[in-house]
Amino acid sequence: MLRVKDVDYQGDYRLALTFNDGAHKLVDLEPHLKGEVFGALRDKNLFIQYALTPITIEWANGADLAPEYLYEIGTTI
């Protein structure tokens, strides 16, 4: 099972993620922040309020993304 093991804020809407398979990915979430739940994260003060869960990252408003999706949209670093 793929999991996010570490996350570092990189500015704007970008996060550097480390996955349990050892991959390091840079994920730019700006184009994905749409709709009621994710659109609220366009407020950078809310965007930076994330936490690492046992599987992925979750924001203070309850939004989360599957680790597989984050892996897919990320660029290897």
C-alpha cells in the first residue's frame, strides 16, 4: 500500500513528498484546488494547515488526497 511518509511545504501550492517506496515527488496542487472543499485551500493560510496522517496528508478543513493520486501528479525530484 502506497503511503506518504514525509511532506515539506515548498511555497505557493507546492509540496515535496516522500513516499514509502522511497520516491520523492514535487506536487503542484494549484490546478487541482477546485470545488467546495479543495477550492477553500486557495487561501494559502489554509493551504499550509496540513498534517501527515498514517496514509496521506490532510488539511484542517478535512480535505485529503489519495497517495496514489499525489504520486501520479507529482514530478520526481
